[in-house]
Amino acid sequence: MLVIFQEIVRGGFLPRVAVSMDYFDASINRLAAWIIGIRNARKALLAALLEPYAPMRQAEAASDFTTRLALQEENKLLPLGAVWSEFCRRQNVPGDGRWLPQIKSYETAVLVKRA
């Protein structure tokens, strides 16, 4: 999914692309599958948006593949997690490690009664 979002962002196609997803895993509840899938898609989009693509593109255009490779490697350690945590905080949604207990509570309170 990251590669798909990287291509969308790099190509400047974000304003005209709609992405649909279907996360289904019969071994877990649908709500959890949906939340995991959506959160991971958003993280992939965020990673693509944070990528220092302009400098990498300039290096490639100048045939400076050493700089391009260095930027690609440095990109791997950019603070995606910190930006994601701040995004979750600003959206007033639980960050990583904090949403799963709510799903477990929902499973116990609601989903078990449906079975």
C-alpha cells in the first residue's frame, strides 16, 4: 500500500484519485479488520506525504544517484511515528496501542451477544 500511495503523491495525482479498500479476515471481527486496514492506509499515505520526494527528484535529474540513495535511506528513519501520534491526538482518536482495548470491550459488550 505504501508504494501505491508513494506513486499517487509523487505523480501529483492525490486530488483526483479515490482509493477504495476491502479488509476482510474471517478470523477476526469486521470492525477490527476495518480499523486496522484504514489506520494502515492512512499511515501509508502519511509516509508518502512525508517523503522528501522533491530533493530525491532533483538528485535523480542531476544524475546524482548517490544523493538520491542517501535521501532514500535517511527517509527510512524519519519520525513517521511521532507525526502519526500527533495526527491521532489532533483528531481526538486513540493512538497506536490505545484503540485495541476499546475494540475488545465492544466485542465483549456487543458482538458476543449477536452470536
